Amino acid sequence: MDQSQAGKRRVQVMDTTLRDGEQAPGASLSPAQKLELAVQLADLGVDVLEPGFPVSSPGEFQAVQTISRQLQQVEICGFARAVKGDIDAAVKATQDAARRRIHLFISSSDIHITHQLRKSRKEVVAAAREMTAYARQFCDVVEFTAMDASRTGMDDLIEMVEAVIQEGASIINLPDTVGYALPGEYGEMFRRVREGARGGNGVAYSAHCHNDLGLAVANSLEAIRNGASQIEVTINGVGERTGNCALEELVMALATRGDSLRAETGISPEKLYDTSRMVSAAMHFPIAFNKPVVGRNAFQHESGIHQDGLLKNRSTYEIMDPEQLGIPRSMIILGKHSGRHALKDRLVRYGVQAEAEDIEKLYPIFKETADSQKVVSDDQLLKMAGTTLGKP
Ligand code: KIV
Ligand code: ZN
């Protein structure tokens, strides 16, 4: 083990691309597509896979059942509302899994309890308690989600968490369901619930963040800093509305800044790029060019100053090694911001021995072309070198 890896906490990665991710409008997947992606996700190294919502349709049930039967190397999570019918479907769909958990949820915030559930808090806590006990009859591992936890009063949240712990829930998920929390607040919630909930020794806490304010990754990192040992994530950050915490971003934040966070995952970074492409293709969701880690521009450089630094030493402008992410190499894009160093480097790569005076001759012609178009292709550059310098 390299010294920088020593003493790090191992954070469990629960992938919910095929459940919460698929709830993104227009992202529906067939059972066959889910199986193909589940194989890839298991290979990527996720610890827990949430393949769907068994009670929601026959296709979903079938997808969860098939994945439970075929993917024995990963823990399977059966998702359910805190009602018997949902739990029964989740128990049945996952019964052939080598390892499984039932993941049930009910809302904990006043906003949801008053306006959506239209019940009293007492009734909701009783249902949480009763359904946790019900699920525990079938399955040793029950994860309980207090939905909208980040907008729940602390005493109310602790009351619900204590109730389900008493009934045997061993994983407590405190989601930022509507992406409302700020990083400091979200981390603080984990600290206070962990310290305040009685009976919580040995219980694992999980973070589940949505990205409505673009804070899903930052919030998840704060949860980890405050003791969360599981993170719930999706590939490419797909999910309801603006999506969930992006697996690849969180994993690479931990891998790159583990010095500060002292935590790591079991994900194989070299499989991130292919996995991202597969999910994007299956859901027909294009990846933004500037998407962190897996976007087209993540390792492309156009500015002359950056290109010059990069050609001298990659670490000047790259904090991750694209090759370790399964991306062939960082790319220097020739355009109007490029400098002489990049031009020379590209010609040399094609075997054109361009001296300093050659570059001086070529440079204004290159800039003129670059001004009139976004990118100058290698073919165009070689042609320019041929006509201007008489070099092939
Ligand atoms: O965002 C959320 O609160 C959820 C839970 C139901 C797990 O997806
Ligand atoms: Zn969610």
C-alpha cells in the first residue's frame, strides 16, 4: 500500500443509477439493459446495487429478480415504500441474491408529512417502526431512509431514527431529497444525528444527495467528513430533476483529495469512462462537454499557456491522470488560443522536424485559420506545413 493510502476509511458505494437514476424523465431502461449495466457496475466495483423498484411494474420486478440471481458478487438492494405490499415485492424480487438488503423509506419532514402524507407525525413514526420490524422478519439487513431528512427538525429526525434503530434497521439514510442543504448544514446533520440517536452504535449512516443547487458532491463529501460510511450515487449524476450525486465525481474527489478526507472507495477508476459512456448511450442522455471527470473537455486543453505548461509537465494543469480513468490521453486542441509550443509538438508527433524559424513562419498562417474556425485539425496543420515550409 502506498503511504498516502494508509489509514483511510473505506466508504461503501451504493449505486442507484438503475433506480433513482432511472427516475430521470425519459431515462427508462428495459430489464435487458438493466442487466447489462448492472454487470458493468459490479465490474466497476460498486458495493451495493439498487437495480429498481420491484413493486412499480412487472418489468421492474423482473429486472431486480434477474439481477439478484445473476450478480452474486454484489449486495442487492430491494427498494420499497414503508408499506407491506412494497416490502413483499422487494423481498421476493431479491430472494435469490447472495447478499441483500431491504431499503424502505418514509418522509420525515413536516412539509412532506402535512402536504403529501396528510397524516400526523405520530402515525408516520408508528408506520416507520412497524414496517421496519416487518421487513426485518425477512431480511437481516434493513436500510431505512427518512425522506427529506435535510428539511426535518432535528428532534423529529432523531425520534424517527431512534424508532427504526430499535426495530432493527442497521443502515440509516439521511437524504437531501430536494437538493436544498448547504454543505456545512448537511455535514452537521450527520454529526448531530450520529451523536444524538440512542442505540446507534454499530449503525451505518448513508448520504444520498440531489443536485438542485449543484451541491450534491460537496454535500456528500461533508457527510463523509461527518461520519457517513455509505454514499448513494448514480453514474453521470443522472436522476430526478437535476440528478443525484455523480459517482465518478465523488469517487475521483476522494481519490484525488484523500489527503484531506482520509477516505477511499473500492471503485476501479479505469472503468469509469466506459461505464459513463454505456449509461449515457442506454438512457440517451448526452454527457455535457464540460462534465467533470468524463466530459469531452475534461482533459482537453486549448489555451497556449496551459498547453505550454502541460507539455513541460502534465501536473501543471491536470489534477487527475486521464489514462487512469480509461481515457486514452489528455488532448491538446489546436485553436486560436494555442501557442508555438503546441504547434511544434504536434508537428513533431507526425514526424515533421520543425525548427524555431519554421514555427515562426507557420504561426501567423495557423492563427489566421484558427481565427476563422473553432479547431484546427491535424490534417489542416500538416497541409499548412507542407505548403508553407515545403515539409511533408
Ligand atoms: O431522494 C430521496 O430521498 C430518495 C430516497 C427515497 C432514497 O431517493
Ligand atoms: Zn433520491
